[in-house]
Amino acid sequence: MRDYIELCKPRVVLLMILTSLVGMCLAPSPSFPIIPFIGGNLGIAFVAGAAAALNHLADQHIDKIMKRTQSRPLVQGRVSTRHCVFFVSVLAISGTIILLFSTNVLTAILTFISLIGYAVGYTLYLKHATPQNIVIGGIAGAAPPLLGWTAITGSVSADALLLVLIIYVWTPPHFWALAIYRLEDYAKANIPMLPHTHSVAYTKLNIVLYTILLSCVTLLPYFIKMAGLTYLIGVSIINIGFLYWAICLFLNENKWYAIRTFHYSIYYLGILFLLLLIDHYI
């Protein structure tokens, strides 16, 4: 059971569910719809887990090479390829059915498109085709708040797309920091990550630039009256923190700063969406 849970990348899925939950809570609704809330998050979690397991399945040949992934269940033979395919199918079908019956057709379709975008578009093609893989493919991973929003409203709005934009802009500096820390791993696996194809210095500069852009984008919820002063103060503080680590990474050769920036970025996104939630109810 522990191996199958690991296939789903539970910490990543948990962060995705936090963003979908916030999308649901911020969506305009005359009452709190409990069935779409529970069923929507459960269905999104199932499909996200299926996408993560598909990633394990598709990458098992390179996971054997990379130190970071050599202990994964498929690589170690603790889960067979056939069993993984069955597991992915059950999760994807169950999640889609749950979404169809507890939310609406739009949410089910968008969630399935996100699954295909991540598992096929990013994992099978973009990841191996271009150093801009995470920039182009990041849209699939940024979808959960939109899915949460549509689960409640049955429609797409500019506010929901802004939440997607925040995660989309956050993704490159988050992932490139890890790519710098694991540079040798990605080089051995022949994956064209930006530090490997364009140098570490160039990647560090891009992390700083994207972090500045992220700081600007994350102020938009306040300026369009989607969030209030509590959010503005909180997000300004964590933006300063992110920029601090990005600049430290830019100025130092020690890879310790890369992993610290990566870890901070995870906490950053969780705190940002919690700030949106707290501000909404205050």
C-alpha cells in the first residue's frame, strides 16, 4: 500500500488539492455546496494521483539512472508495470466518474485534459524535447484552482484564470532550482533541463526574473478586489522571502542555496493560497 501511495506523489497532490479547495471557496456561490466540495476534491485527487503514477510509469527507464529516483517502486520492482497500468486506470476512471456525478461535465473534461497534458504532453514529449519543457508544460500542473472553481460554478472566469496564472509563473523558478541542485542527474538521463543546456548562471538569472514576475502577478488579486489587505501584507512578505532566496542562489555557487530555494518555493505556494483563503473569510 505504501508503494502505491508513493506512486501518487501524495505531497504534490496534497498541495494541488489545497489550491483546488481555495478555488472552490473563492468561487461565487449562494450557499456552500457540500457534495461538489467533497466529490470535486476527491475526484481531482484521484486523477492527479493517476497522472503522477503515469509519470512514474513513463519515466522508469530514466528513474533507474537518476540518483533522486532510483528508489521508486517501479524501479525497485516493488510494483510491476502491469499492476501500475491497472492502478492508473482505476484512479483515472474512478476520479472522472466521481467528478461527473458530484460536480459537472466541464470539470470532468478539464481534469481529464490536465491529465493528458501532464502525462502525455509534458512527460512523454516536452520533458525530452526542449529546455522550456517546464514553462510550456506547466499549464497542466497549474489547473487545480480552475478545476475547483468550475466544480462550484460550472463556468470559467477571469478570477479563476488568475489563480492558474500564479501557479504557472511560480512553476519555472520552483523547478529550475531543483534542476540546478540535481544537474548531474538530469545530464546523465539526457533530459534537456535549462541548467544543462544553457548553463547554471543563465538559469539562476531566469529564476530571479521569474520571481520578480511572480511578485507582480501575485499582487493582482488585491488590485482586482479579489483579495484584501490581509492577503496583500502576507503575500508581500513571502514575495520578499522568495526574492531573497532567488538572489542568494544567483550570487552563490553553493548548491545548498538551490535546494533551499526549492523548499521555500513549496512553502511559498501553500502559504499564498492559505492567505487567499484566510483573507476571503476575514
